[in-house]
Amino acid sequence: MKTPNTIFSQILHGADYNPEQWPEAIWDEDVRLMQKASVNIATLPVFGWVSLQPAEDVWTFDWLDTVIDKLWAGGISVCLATATASQPAWLDAKYPDVPTTGRDGVKRKHGNRHSFCPNSPNFRRLSTQLVRRLAERYGEHPALQIWHVGNEYGGTCYCDQCGAAFRHWLEHRYGSLEEVNRRWYTAFWGHTFTEWSQIETPTDNGEGSLQALRIDYDRFQSDSLLNCFKAEADVLRQITPNVPITTNLMGTFKTLDYCKWAAELDIVSWDSYPIKDAPAADMAFQHALMRGLKEGQPFLLMEQTPSQQNWQAHNALKRPGIMRLWSYQAMAHGADAIMYFQWRRGRGATEKYHGAIVEHEGTDKPRVFQEVAALGRELKSLGARTLGGRVPARAAILFDWENWWAVEYSSGPSIDLKYVPQCQEYFRALHGLHIPTDIVSPEADLSGYDLIIAPVLTMIKPDIAEKLEAWTQAGGTFVTTFFSGIVDETDRVYLGGYPGPLRRMLGIWAEEIDALTPQQSNSVVFETKFGELAGAYSCRLLCDLIHAEGAAVLATYGSDFYAGTPAVTVNSFGQGQAYYLATALNSEALSGFFAKLCADKAIVPPLPNLPDGVEVVPRVSPSGETLLYLLNHTDQSVEIPLPRDTFQDLLTGQSRLGEVTLAKYGAAILAE
Amino acid sequence: MKTPNTIFSQILHGADYNPEQWPEAIWDEDVRLMQKASVNIATLPVFGWVSLQPAEDVWTFDWLDTVIDKLWAGGISVCLATATASQPAWLDAKYPDVPTTGRDGVKRKHGNRHSFCPNSPNFRRLSTQLVRRLAERYGEHPALQIWHVGNEYGGTCYCDQCGAAFRHWLEHRYGSLEEVNRRWYTAFWGHTFTEWSQIETPTDNGEGSLQALRIDYDRFQSDSLLNCFKAEADVLRQITPNVPITTNLMGTFKTLDYCKWAAELDIVSWDSYPIKDAPAADMAFQHALMRGLKEGQPFLLMEQTPSQQNWQAHNALKRPGIMRLWSYQAMAHGADAIMYFQWRRGRGATEKYHGAIVEHEGTDKPRVFQEVAALGRELKSLGARTLGGRVPARAAILFDWENWWAVEYSSGPSIDLKYVPQCQEYFRALHGLHIPTDIVSPEADLSGYDLIIAPVLTMIKPDIAEKLEAWTQAGGTFVTTFFSGIVDETDRVYLGGYPGPLRRMLGIWAEEIDALTPQQSNSVVFETKFGELAGAYSCRLLCDLIHAEGAAVLATYGSDFYAGTPAVTVNSFGQGQAYYLATALNSEALSGFFAKLCADKAIVPPLPNLPDGVEVVPRVSPSGETLLYLLNHTDQSVEIPLPRDTFQDLLTGQSRLGEVTLAKYGAAILAE
Amino acid sequence: MKTPNTIFSQILHGADYNPEQWPEAIWDEDVRLMQKASVNIATLPVFGWVSLQPAEDVWTFDWLDTVIDKLWAGGISVCLATATASQPAWLDAKYPDVPTTGRDGVKRKHGNRHSFCPNSPNFRRLSTQLVRRLAERYGEHPALQIWHVGNEYGGTCYCDQCGAAFRHWLEHRYGSLEEVNRRWYTAFWGHTFTEWSQIETPTDNGEGSLQALRIDYDRFQSDSLLNCFKAEADVLRQITPNVPITTNLMGTFKTLDYCKWAAELDIVSWDSYPIKDAPAADMAFQHALMRGLKEGQPFLLMEQTPSQQNWQAHNALKRPGIMRLWSYQAMAHGADAIMYFQWRRGRGATEKYHGAIVEHEGTDKPRVFQEVAALGRELKSLGARTLGGRVPARAAILFDWENWWAVEYSSGPSIDLKYVPQCQEYFRALHGLHIPTDIVSPEADLSGYDLIIAPVLTMIKPDIAEKLEAWTQAGGTFVTTFFSGIVDETDRVYLGGYPGPLRRMLGIWAEEIDALTPQQSNSVVFETKFGELAGAYSCRLLCDLIHAEGAAVLATYGSDFYAGTPAVTVNSFGQGQAYYLATALNSEALSGFFAKLCADKAIVPPLPNLPDGVEVVPRVSPSGETLLYLLNHTDQSVEIPLPRDTFQDLLTGQSRLGEVTLAKYGAAILAE
């Protein structure tokens, strides 16, 4: 495995750099300021294609040679982009197969981003040609540390070229049209296909009644873009086999199945742009999701804004200290790089009001530059000590992109059932208990976990039920929820009673599913104490009407015609326990519920008695050292008593601590 | 007239059945469960076209032969669908004139429903060919009871083929282009047409300023789909002249003028999917509307969900007892059949989360199956006694689809003026008074009514004013409202002062129309008592500023610059009375208003002293027996004192009742 | 300069007249009723093209001859429309280059308005041909007073024909593609153009990331429509050099840069359709904006509704007296004509529910007719005395259409930053202080003003900063706000620190810009009294974080991490003062702020001690006489003490007034 950790002796600290937007005169000043900000890596030329190849037979690498040499001379290494994120205007004009077609069925004109058809032969040919040139030219350059393929892959194409490729993809996957008809349940509304050519892309004016088609189209499109990535990576691996390859992912980005993508990356990197007022737990969720893509390996925070975004409705500034706090949060959850978009604010176009390290003002004077520089110095002082650490989680939440699509394409039972928010509810509960939690695919190696939660796992793919049964039987604590175990991988309902293949392990039968409006609620009543849970707690969204078939009933519904019927159950299964939450419990109930489960399995937080708003995350270094990241997300200073007075704070250098005081938005990294 | 009543000796109890979605192995089990649920009729194969004709020259009726034979062997008859609701993919691919074009001007790809152009020659040819085959093959089958043509006709096509047909339709209707220009008032904005070819379909990018064009396009499209229906029905009438023909209507479905459609049906059937929390009165409204299409003849409830829907935002379960209650409500208002969508929940695609009699679980164990089976037994026990009854209504509300279009296409005076909710306001008032009320076209035979209400009758078509005048003159009590009598059948304003042709009968002149925002209200003040009405009542929406020209003023406005001017008037006209409500009265005022009018005409409820939430509807059997349907829409049991103790409850068999107790959601059918 | 003032001896009082929508029989009645309403001018035939030229080679002027002769015989003159606002259907059918293409990229079918491509050669040829015919036929007719070119120009075309014209426009403006790339900052996202043909129209499926492209496209489209106007005007100026030319503008109409348009008009005219419940100040704003287009020259109120509109959500009637009040408000702010849309309500199509002088009822009896007629008599009694007056404003607000586009196309910092409402905030403050205020382009002659406010002047075009500096240096009081001085005329940010070229004059540096949600606020605190301002006032929207660089700090922020930093500053600059408002102050603070500034410059209201809701505007006649317009916008009568008892009310004729009483919605015109 190639990772920058084998190369770098310190945390990467850098930014996207677009020198082609600026006169050459400014490049030396850029290097000087980068040094001042302790920047040690620059990502470029992400959008440089047209600057490197202004016409099909004209190549202009000189400027890039100059910039890379200047950077390296200044001690700054390079995360080299393949520059294929935005194809030149001449290319779109010359090759009509390249521009993408939207879901509205309309072909896009040149412009914007995500504007190439992933199944365009000309795009494939010309992009890999460019990549080959870059690799041949810079493959041996000492500044080159990482390859950055494309950029924020995304977009879905619905052109006829994609239609043809989709039909081949289907033929490869299913073998025959009969099998497609069977899997997609096309007999519904008489939609049976009798020739392959009848299957078209699901544009707005196309087939919208076959959810399985849409799910397969999403799979196909995710694969198609991944093929673009792989085509570039193949060239790079051939020419520079020792340089690690990444592309920047985007957390819970719906249309790409990152589980499949991660397998093709040497190291995961991602761009963190939390929505306004996102709770700390939700940011931790994203980090954990990205970390989980490659079994807990460290990742790169490839982009964050130093100050503000531009594409939200109201783009607040990051308050002083917030950028530093969130950077340490990223590191706590697995980041070995803290990087920004972007180095210098552009003068024009859509992102001119997006934050950057160097403001339009142009000097090192502004607050934002100062905060970045201060963090840079601090990161430098940490040396290699934080690198390569793993978060020792015993709890995991299962997350599956294809399940996401299945849940949200479903017509009924409720438009308010959204997959990511559901997963976040359970993560928040564990986060509030300070329990380190991974987020992994159902297909990941689960053997290391003691507690697994599968929120709204509607789609149960082949072998997953058996795998979960075996894991539980061996002593695991398994939790799943309402609307789980419903459909197979092509969205066909498992017959014989919900929750289908999970029914045996859970010891219940869900007879019906009631949907509540946002104004409605029910309650779950714990007549017998379950941990600290006792009495009634509000619930909402969906209420499965279940029957215990061997499971013990922990709580029942408080009202409506199904009052008194089971709402929370547990089934002993081999050495393990399988819990079912038949409705969406409120956060208080979830917190108490998981407190009890963790207590039963002796899963404890890294530190006791933590105040509200303080996050603590352990990370175990390759050397075996455990570093505790303490993060104060509140705007008040807090005191945290430590159980032993043998801690040292890596950021202040103070040692033999019996307690630690975190200023407003403060952070500490404690070593024993 | 052919109706199932001449065939059946009991209420039809059945469901949509889609055996082609299931392996043959399950068909016997289906028959066994149908028998268990007292199902006596199955509707199929609604979406079976591609299963019957998988290619243009291949026919595969064997499976349907088998299914129908199995059903009939099990004592279950068939509502045989013509299977043309969803054309095969090969047909769309082979005949590009078939797929429909949306209002956006974009041709639809294959898929979904309502996807054929009603003016496509190939669709017409191939659909009638299929119908002929079905009729020839099954016309003599003893199971065949009713023909079900198409399914839930709907959708509007805007293709050029429709454009050409529209121009022919216009030429036939108006004779000359000059007449079209005159009727549509095309001199407005200089839109005069000088060649027929200049008239195009009103797509989003087309003419939107001529309301008359849009109304005529709606007429044309309703006629076009009706022609599709008629083409199929013609084949059936030729081959099976004794089998009644229906197609399932959808209540207040805006784009089809069901008044015209009903004339072509042997029996009305319709699909009832009330929106969440629809009041009982609004469900009654829909039943009354469907009943009124064929002068009060009984109808078939062709579809209702046994448990939940899937296409609403939040799909609540029907609470225990509700399905039974609503079934009896349908019967109370004229249904001779209680049927469901669908028999067995499909495994995949859009409707897999829609309720069915047989759940995905697959047995007779679930609550939903049990409730259906219990109702089936109960209906069976009623025998023929409830069949063929008529609701003896003396009050009627006029409802006109073309008026609906005119009201809602109008630019001004208020976007909040919606036709159906207005009609429902007046229906609710009468329903609250337990007055049986019909809903009929202005062109229906009105001679049997004593009270007629024409809410927002903006469009007065030829001869209607004269007809209403004659009816009132002969002693009727006529009520109409603000924004009535404004335009003719091509949306041209009647000059000379509102309410145009109704002005003489009403004895008023509406000088101006003021529009209120949803936040604003005015009041109507009854200075002299009118029945129980006295003092001020809130009003909203629109306020006509009227002058009494012979009419007596019953109430005046309470505020604004028109305070003190007439708001409610009555004009003696011949032997009758003509009332004008110049603004939208609140429900209390409407209730008092109609209480007075009913009292004046001695229109009384079937039972006195009914508690809130209880509905009572009389239905007079062909034998002359009056059955009283009592329906408890509340979740509390209620006691209803009966005026005489000679009643018998057909559902319990109890007789000599002096009072009746209805459980929560309970129902009773009382005979004297 | 040709203005109707040189022709008319009284205020124009008239209406749009569409005789071609009516049978000839009604024309004499129209003239009779016009006389009754003191109408002295009629605008026609705005939509008459197809009636004058029903086919390309057929001309039918006879009906128009008749109508104009009848009008003139009745003493009514004509505002002669060129009839090109709505091209005939035959023209669209015959010349496919004529119909416009929407932003969705879809070509429009015939119909509606604003439906011709402004760059269509055939439209240009045929429209000017029609204009030539009209001018030749009616140029000498004594009734002809004004030319009315087109009508309410608007609409944006995105067809390929416009694309080609746009590229020529760009080449003419920028000289080279390199310069376009530089100005538009196309290096962003690698969007550099390498051939002119790569630049396409910015449809929805096109380039949306280059704000400068969109701004230039708006400029180009505004110019394109203006070229249509000019082509017609050129013909008219050649044939009837002495007849003034106008076209009716629409106030704050976003897509046309009226500053450029006004230069081509002989006299400004505009259509006033205030949105429901628009405050008097906002209506005054529109009048001031229109007046300012030609340096304060009088304008024509070409359209207002006599009663109600039809295209708003809820179309309330104008209350009795309101139409008169608003007519005098228009005159107060510069109108020399009071005209209506329209004379007679049409019978059909989209505008049939729009108010008119003659209602559908058809006589002079309705209230609306009576109010128009009463106003007509009153206006006639004023003779020429009010004509030609100028509003003697010493304060001005800068308004720039191109800045509007730049502000609202920007991605970030806040979607709630809207240009017109911002300008209205400052206008309202001055209006509340009864300070006559002009609204003018930054490029206008500013020398006559003592106070200039430039709200949100994000775009600083060449020479403007220097001009404003010189003006301030010479003693002016200059005020600007947050988010000013950011970009140049092609939307490129000025480097070196905000507010760019205004930084020196303002003596501040804006380091960052914080965006608040609508739920958030901050406060500005005046620790030292500034006029009557003391203590804290709420602020919202955006907060610039500024540093005083020579400026004095008048107020600071009250909270957040920038509490205590400057929020309101003033910099002495030469003989003048330059104020900076770093955030959106509430109305109380703005009122106090401008009260202080006006007091400092001795800018005083025309009358002291005016009650709330009363507007007073002075207008100075060519003779030097000052007329004071007093307008009571409240629904209560008010008494206004006058400082001297030598006033005369032109409307009542009463003189030697020591005070004046205005009835509810009343008006007075006072002369000394």
C-alpha cells in the first residue's frame, strides 16, 4: 500500500493552487506566502487542461514546469492533478460525443463542471492521452508526491451513448433480457421488455415506474465514472508505480458508490464542506464514513474552506478558532492531511466569493491567513507523531449506497424517510456517549466489532443476512430498525413477511408499516427498566406493527390502535443478541438504549465525565501509542478532569496533567 | 340498460388481479384465498397487453385461459379488462406515432402509464385489434360479467398529430376560422389566426393567453380519449351485446369531462382514494358526483385500498374498521360493488408498497385479509336486498367540468378561487344538515329537485339560463354565488353587467368584484333574522359589489368601502326564489342559510337528532323499500334514538329497534 | 427637445384603446364616453399589426383611418402606436427566424407577447416596413401627437441567431478573444475560449459559471431590443421629425438598461402597476427612477389601472379615491400625463378581468368611470399651470442596472441580498424625512446634488470612482454601503482590499464579509451621539468587517466576534465627507442617520411638522413657480398647518390658506 505516510514525516498542509488564473509575476509571491503559512503541498493543475493543451495538437507545459520548479525550490511538494476535471471548449466543439446530457434529456452546452459523458470514447482517449503526457513529464519530479485524478467526480449522463453502454452493462450483469425482466419486475404495468433496444436511459420523460431500473442506472453511472478514474489511474500506475493515487471524494455524495471507488484508490481523500450549523456529530459522521471506506486507513482532508463558502444561501464566516478546531476534528477521525480550497481567491466567476488562504487583499495580514499560518506552525511542531493512527472502534454503523437509492426511490410509505439522516440519528447517539464508532459497508470485515447497527437496511444483498446471522451467533450485538429486510438487490420484496431474511435472527414479524405525518407522533413505553430507560419516549416517522416470534419485548407502543404491541424487541441468537427498533425513537431514548447496549458489552468512552459539547476521540498510532483528541465545540471554556495525571498535551507541550482546560473552540491532543 | 344488477344476486366483492406478475404455481392458492375472502369477482388483465401479444404477430392467450377457467371453477366471475391501459414496449418502438407528448413539448419515452397519444392511428388499430381478439375468445365464457375498458383514462397529449386533429375538431365545431377568431377573442394582443395551420397545441412554449383555446383543447383531449374508449366499446357491443361495459373513473378528475363520458358507459365505476384525513362529507361528495353522472343509477366502487396507499406523502394505514365503514358509505351513496386494488401486493416497482388484500407475507393471517374476509361474509349475507337502490335527493348541486376549466384558467381576480373546494363548501353544509344531495350537470334533468345550488357558475352555456329561469319560475329555490354568470361557453364575457344571463332572475347587478388575500376577511350582517341567522358572519375570498334590482337584501357587508351594500339577496321569480351569495360565507352561515331554505321547502333529514360525526343516507330499493345507512365516522361509540321502534338492522339481523348503538367506526343498515 | 408640453396646453388624460377588438358600431359610443370622461388622448393601435396587415401583401388601414378621424372629430388626439408589439401569426409561420427562444433553449410557438427575436432580420424588415406605412399615412394627421414605439419592450432571446450577434457584439466591445478571456476570467475552471464560435448563449443547459458572460449577455440583449426601437424611431424621425417619440418603460424592469434607452427617447413614459400594498415611498421610488432617466424632465404616466389588475395573486379593487391620489402622486414626481390601461374591458382572453375605464357593463354609470371622469374634469381645470415642472432635489440615490445584474448573479455571500429593495431602504428613509430625492445613474451629472447615496454599489465602472472622489472633494456628502467597490464592469474583483477604488475616499478597509441568516441580526452601537442616534440599533443581512484607515468611527458592532469593530464610519475627504455603512441598518437608524446628514447640509423638507402618512413634493414650473403637492396616503383626514397663510390650493381654488385639511386619500396642490 502506497500512502503519503511513507513519504512525509509530517502532516500535509496545503491547498488547491490555480496559478494559470494569475500573471506569472505573482508566482514567486505565492511561494513566499506559502512558506509563511507552513504550506508543504500544493494541488495543481486541477482545471488546467486547456492551459496545457489549448488545441488538440498544441501542448504548453512550460508554465507548469516553471510553477512546479518554483514550488519545489521553495520546499513545497505537489499533489499533481491530472487536469481532466473540466475539458476544454475546443474539445466539446470538436467531439459532440463528449458533452453530457441531463436528466431532462437535453444535451449540455460547453461550460460548468461535470460536463463530460463518462462513456464518451473521445473523452476517454483524450483524457488518458493528457494523463500520459503529465506522467511522462513529471513522473520523476521530486516534488511529485500524490496523483490527484480528476476532481470531485460527479454528474449523471443520460445520453443515448450511455443508453447503449447501459444495455451492455445489463447484459453483462444479468445474462439475458428475461432475467432483467424478472429482476426488475417489469410485468408490473405490462412493462416487459422484448428487445434490448427498448431499454432507455431514465430521463424525466422516460420510465419512472421501475425503481430497479433506476437503481441499476445509478450503479451503471457510478461504474462509468469509476471507469474514467481507472483509465487514468491505469496509465499512472504503469508509468509511476510508486506514486500513490487519489481522487477527492465528497462524503455522503449520493450518486457514487464510494465503497466500490475506494477499492481503486491508494488513499482516500475528501472535501469537507459542512452545511451551516452542522452539529459536530454530523461532521464526525462524514469523517467516519470516509475513514471506513478503506477499513480505517488514514485519509487526506483534501479541501476545506479557510473562511467561508459561496454556494450556500447565507455564507457565514468561520468564527476565529473554528477552522483550527475542525482541522483537529478531522485529524482525530483519521486525517493525515489538512488542506484547503483554495490558495488564493480568484478574481472572477462563480467562486470569487469563496474563501481562500490569501484574500483578494493579497497579503499575509488578514485574519484568515494568520489563522492558517498559526495552524501550519502547530501542525509542523507535531512532526510525525500523529501520523498513521487508527481509531479503535468497537461499534459500527452499516452504510450502503445502494440501500440509500432503494430507500429514497421507493414510492411509499413516507417521503420523509431519508437514509442519511436516519444513519446520523444512531451515530449521534453513540457520539453523544463518546463511543468511537466506525461506518462501514455491510460487505466490510465486521469481525472486529462488538456492536453493529444497521439503520433502515431495506435492501439485503446476497449473503448479507447469512453473514450478519453468523456474526451475531458468534456473540455480536446487532441492532436494526423499521423498514429493514424488505427488498433484495434489485428492489424485489422478500415474500413471506417482513423483515424478510432478517426475520429469523430478529425473532419478529412485521405485519404492517404505518406512516406518521411530521405533526404526528406515538410513544414507546418501557414498562420494565432497560438500562436507564423507563416509561414513555416519543417516536415518529414510521411504526412497524410487529409480532414477537421468539423475541423478548422491551417496549411497546403507547397509543393508537397498535398500543401495547411491541416497539422494541431483542432476540437471543446464538451467543449474541439481535435488537429491533420498530419505530424512530427520539434522541433521549436512543441515547439510553445504546448506553445500555454499550454497558452490556463493556464498551466505554475514552474518558469519563465529559462535559456537553466536548468531543473526545482516541487514535492509536502505528507505534501503539494512543493519542486522545479533545475538542471543545462550545463557545465557552471548559475544564476536563483527567483520570490520571500522566497525560501530556502535544499542542501546548504541557505534561503531567491532572486536568485540561480547553478554551472556547479549543483542542488538545493528549498522550499518556 | 345493462347493469350487473341484472346479473348478480349480491353485491360484487372483488379486486384487481394481476396473475401475470406471479408464477403459475400461485394461481390455485389465489383462488383458494379468494374464496376465503368471499371474493366473487376479479378484474383482469388490466396491464396484460404485452403478456397477450409479446410481438405484433404473436398471441399468447393460454395463460389467461387457464386463469379465467380456474377462477370460474372456483366460483369467481370476471370483470374482463381490455388490457389496453399500457401498451407494450415493442409497440412504442415500432410505431413512433404512439408515444404521447407532454405539455413541455417533449415526446415521452416508453414507460409509465397514460403514455399513448389518443389520436394515434396505430394505437387505435392495435388496441381495437386486441379487444376484438379478447371479445371473440372470452365473449361466451360464463365467467365474463363486465367489460373493463382501458383503465383510469387520463393524460393529455400535445403532439403535432393532436394539433392536426384539434384543427379538424375546431373546424367541425365552429365551421370557419373567422368563427374561431370571434369565439376565442383573438383580436386581443393581435392574435388573429389567418390560416388554420397557425393554431398549435398549447404546450408550455405555446399560446397561453387565449383561455378559450385552452378550454377547447381540454374539450378536444377529453373527446379524444373518449374516442379511444368508444372505439373499444364499439367492438365489444358488436360481439357481446349483452355484457355491460364500464371504465373506472376517478371522481373529481379535472381533465376528463365525465358528464360526456358517462353517456357512453353502461354503468359507472370509479376508484376512491381519498386524500389523508378527508372529511366524510368530501368522500360523500365524490360518491354523489359519480352517482349523478347517470341520473342516480347505482355504480361500482371499482377500486379502494384495503389498507394503505403508496403515492401520498405519508401513507397511513386505514385503521381497523375504517375500510368497512367507507365501504358502507360507498354503498349508502349508490355502490352495488365493493372492489379493491389489488388482490396481491406486487413484489416490485412503483406500487409494491400499496396495500392489497394479500400482503407480501402471503397468507390469510394478516389483519387486512381478515377485515376484507369479514366484510365479504357480511356483504354476502345481505344478498340482493341492497342492490339497485336510489338516493331520494330533493337538493342538487350543479357541477360542470368546463366551468371548472374556465374558473381556474382565468387570470384574475384571485388565484385562490378553486372550483371543487367551492362546490364542496355547499355540499358540506347540506351534508352537515343530513340532507341527501345529488351532484349533477347543469344539463341534467332537474325537474325532480326542489333546491338547486350553482356554486361559482362562471360559464353559462347556451340555454342554461333559460332552463334555470323556467325551473325557478315553476317554484324552485335557486342559489348561486359570486363570480357566476360571467362568460359564455367560449369564455367571452357577457356584456351589459354581471351576472349576465342570470341577472334578470336574480334581480341584481354586480358592478365590481373585489379580491381578498387569505389573511383578509369581511363579514355579512343579517340585520333581520333569516332562519336562525342573525348578526355578523365572516366571509372571504371574493366580494361582489352588487346592487339590488328588484331583489330583497337579506344581509349586507360589514366593513370596507362597500359596508352596508348587499351581500346576500333573494329575488322572487315566478313561483320560485333566486338567491345570490355575493361572497364566500363561512360554514356557520352556510349551514344556517341552507337550514332556512330546507325548512322553507320542507326538505328534512331522514332521521332527527343525529349526533355529530354520524352520517345517515336513505336508499330506496327498486322494490320501494327504504334502507337507511347509518355511519359512525367518529372513534367513539354513539347511540342514536330512532323515532319509531320498527327498524331492523340488516347487518346484525336485530329487529324492533328503538335505538341503535354504533360502535366506533360502526355502520348499520336499517329497514323499517 | 420635442415634448408634448410644447404641444399641449393641459395634462394629457387618456387610455389605451383597442377598437379592433370591437364591432364598428361601438366606436361612436366610445368617443361620446371619452368626451364625458375628459379624455383628450387615445393610444392605439398597440396590438394592431395583424389588423393592418392580415397577410404580407395585404394592407387594411381603412378601419384605423375611420377611428382616428372619429377621435379627432371628437376632440381627442392620438398617441400613435407603431403596432409592432405583437407580430401576426402568419409572420411567425412564414419566417422561422422571428419567434424567440427561451432560456430553456426551446423555441417559442406563436402567441403571447415579447415573442420576436430582436436579432431577426425578417422582424426588423417587416416591422420597419409597417412603421414607414403608418408614418406616411398618418404623419400629417392633426390628431397625431406622440409616437408610441412597440410596447413594454422585454423578453430575452437565446437563439443561435442571437448567439452569432452576441459574438459580433463581443468582438466589437473587446476587440479580441484574448481580451474576452481576460475580462471574463475564463481561466476559472479552465473555461478559456480558443475560438469565437465556442461562445454560446447562456441557456439553462449552457455556461452558468461565468457571471461576466451573463452580464454581457444582458447588456447585449438590452442593446438588441434597443436596436429594434431605434430602427423604428429612425424611420419616424425621418418622416415626422417634429413628432416626439416614446415607448412605455416599466420602472425597475430588470433586463433592460433604461439608462441607455432613455437617451433614445424624446420623452420618458412608463406604466405603473404597484404590487399590492406597496408603500407610498416605493411608488415614489419608481417615479423618481423614471424621472431621473432624462435628468428630471417630466414624463408621461402611460398606463395605470383605473380599478384592478388581473395578474396578481389577489386583485383588490383600488379603493375610492386611490386612483386620484396616485395620479396626483405621479404628477408630484414629474408626470405631465395621466393615462390608463385601458379604455374598455375586453370580452375575452388573459386581460378580461383587468380594470378599464368602461366596464363590461358598458355605460358611464359605474364608480370607476365616474372617478376617472371626475379626475379628468379636475385635471382640465388645472390648465397648463402644472406642466413642465421639475422636482428640486438636492439628494440623489445612484442606481445602475448593470450593478443590479452583478449583485444578483453573484454566487455568495447571501441569496437575500437584492439590489432594488436595498435602494428602496435608503429612499424610504429620505422619503420619510420628506426630502426630495432623485434617482440617477452614476454616469449622470451629479454636480447639482449635495448628498449622494450609492447603496450596494458592487460594480464600479471606469472613471466612476474618480468622479465620485472629485465630487466629494468639492464638498459633497457621499454615502455608500457594505458590498460596494468590489468588482469592475466585467465582474472582476478589484484586488488590494475592499472596497477597491472607493477605499481611499472612504478611509477604510473591509477585510471580510459575514452573511447573516434571515433569523439572525447584530447591532450597531453609537457610543457618541450622532444627531439623534444614540445606543444600539439592529442590523442584518451582511456585516462587513472593516478597519478604519483614517476614517472616524461613528458606530461599532454590538456582538459576535467582531463586536466593537467599526460599523459606521465617516472620512473627511477634501471639502466633503464619505460615509460607510458596513451593514444593513434598520429603518430607525437609517432615518436618524439621514436626518443628521441633511441637517448638516441644511437640506430641509418643503413643509415642517408633517403628519405620518402625508407626502409632500415640490415641483418648480418653467415659470419659476413652486407648486407643493400634498398627498394624504392614510384613510383618515389630516390637518396640515402651513407656515404662512399665503397658499392657494389649485384643486379647490381656495386661497390664503393658513392650514389645509386633506380628506382620507386626499390631495392638494398648493401655490404661494
